[in-house]
Amino acid sequence: MRIDILSREYPPHVYGGAGVHVNELAKELREHLVRQPGQQLGQAVQG
């Protein structure tokens, strides 16, 4: 099974209420899924 999580907030770039929720959700899903790619929407980060 593949589940993609799309979010404007994901640590370390933005860490607020939604970012905390998405991070915790990703951790729990990772324990039960073989594959879990992450995607962050918004401006590209240079660095």
C-alpha cells in the first residue's frame, strides 16, 4: 500500500500545529508501511 502525505508544513522548514500533526502521522504510518515518500508543497528551498 502507498500513502502520500501532501502538506505545506513539514519539519524542519515549517514546524507549527499542522507540521507537528503531519510529522507524528508520518512516524506512525512509517511503522506500518514499507514505502512512504514525503512531499512538501510550496516554494523551493535553496541549500
